[in-house]
Amino acid sequence: MKKTYCAFAALVVVALLLPACALSTPDCSRPDVFCVGLVTNVGRIDDKSFNQAAWEGLQQAKEDGVTSWIQYIETTDARDYDLNIAVFGDAKYDAIVTVGSTMTDSTTAAAAKYPHIYFIGVDQTQDSSLPVQSNLVGLTFPEDTAGYLVGALAAAISTSHIVGAVCGTDGIPAIWSYCEGYRAGAAYADAMLDNTTQVSIVYHNDVGLDKTFSDPGWGAQTADSVIASGADVIFGVGGTTGNAAVIEAAAKKVYAIGVDVDQYYTLPEAAPMILTSAIKLVSPGITDLITKARNAQNGKADLPSGNYPGTAGFAPYHDLDSKVPANVKSMMDELNTGLLNGSIMTNVLPAHP
């Protein structure tokens, strides 16, 4: 796959230096050419997390023959969101995917500016009190559900009865939902198993959005600190910051929990100690929406708008399957079923109060 897109590396550099310049692409205005562009939030396309999962969704659409042309732009400064989106908008792309809730305002404005382009905002909840923009859809996920599941597992498997989470800023609803879901899930397991677990959650609120998700030094150092306090399970949330916490936990032979994707596969250096991951099925969600957009263009389907629900859950136990007791596995299966059918609620607020 890397060989297929290596020729685009130079274009990405150009886009980073001159976000508003025109990219060398096919004529995307032609009806037989379906172009899709991806603009990352602040971070790299190979972040082994959300941006990477989104790009894989575009790649799958290309492999499925849905798209004719795909490209991405990596954002290094949040002030460039509008300019980077405009690169694809001015090139008359058919669909543009933007990643993360921090891009919500820029994506909404771009959808109004380019009414003939379909916008897919990953993790961007659309305000139901405002008029629906027919060319804009928010692909949303119940992060609280995924966090609740892995929090319950962490508390159930911990022998020190201290578990931790190293998280990006709690000002981002998705981060808040993951990490507070983790806290609530641990309480659920305690009630089921008659335990008392201390949950230590550290948010990286002391820096701006340009740093909170891309600070591996802080992530590793914070994981070390939480482990030193007795935690034997660490949940890492938030780009390379969270990844570093997972890797550090694994290096210290402490159970680690990944996020967004099954990080057993994306963080091989930590894989032997990755207990599970709180996952969003980002890639299939994006591929599905791109396919619907292409079918709508061909008059074969309606175009989704507003909020489009994605799926969240937890990854397999992989190498640590034998370490998870049968009663804990049963509890996790029952909990997952209850969360899916609504008989169990996380009661986590959708954003920091």
C-alpha cells in the first residue's frame, strides 16, 4: 500500500508549506472521476490512531473501486484547517473527509462554501438545533461505551486495584467520553465483583491543541508516574501522547489498553502487554459513507446528512487471552450486550461540564 502512494509524498510537503496552493490532481469536476481528500487534525497520517484509521478508510474505498483518486494533507497548525480544506475544495473534489472535533467549525463553514462537495466530519457531532446541511454528515461514535468497556476490564483484571489513564485534553468531548467512561466502567466492575478500585486519570490540559495529542514525552512520563503510584493497568488516549503511555506501560510490564483502533497491530512494540483496545470502527464507517456518496451521485441512494452513528467496542485480548479469567470474560460479554441494547447506560456526560 505504501508503494501505491509514495509518489504523493512530495505533494504533501508542498501542501504543508503552502496549504492554499492547488494540488496536481485529475480533473475532479468530471462525472467519471470521483475524488476524495482527507485533511488530518493536528498530527500525522501514520499516527497509528485516528488519522491513520481515517486514511485507511479512503484507501479501502479506492481498493473497492468506489473512488478514482484519493489524497491527504497533514495539518501541522490548527490555524491552517480552513486553508487545507480549501485546497481540495478549490480542486473540485467530490468528497472531503476531516478528522476530529476540533475541525467542526472549519468543516461546517467549508460545507456552506462548497455546497456541491460532500463533507464527512469524523467525530464531529452536528448541532441538531441548527438547519441540516444536506452536504455535511458527522460520523460519530459512543466513546463513552468503549471507555466503559475497557474500564470495567481494567478494574476486573487489576491485582493492585489501582488503574490509570493518560489522556489528551478533556476539552475534547471524545477524549472526555473515553476517559470518564473508563472511570465509570471501573465502578461497574467493582459493583459486580465486590471490589474497590482507585482510578487515576491524568488529562494533558496544560498545553494547547497543537501539543496535547503529539507529546510522547509527556505521555511516557505521566504513565511512569501513574505506574509508580501502584497502577497495573494503563489506558492511553490521544494520538502519539496516548501511544507513548501504552508503549511505556508495556515496557514496564504493566497491562496496557489502546484506543481508537486495535493497537495490538499498530503498536507492535507494546503488543505483548496490550490487554485490549477501546475501538471505533472508523475505517469501515468512512468507507461506507464514501460509498453512499458515490451511489447518491449516481442516483442510486440518498445522501446521509446530520449525524451518522458509527460503532464502538473493545478489541480481542490477543496474547493475554489466557490471563483473563472466565468469569471476567462472561462479565464483559454481558456488559457489551447490555450497552448495545440499552439496558446498561454509562451515564457519562457528553462533554466536560
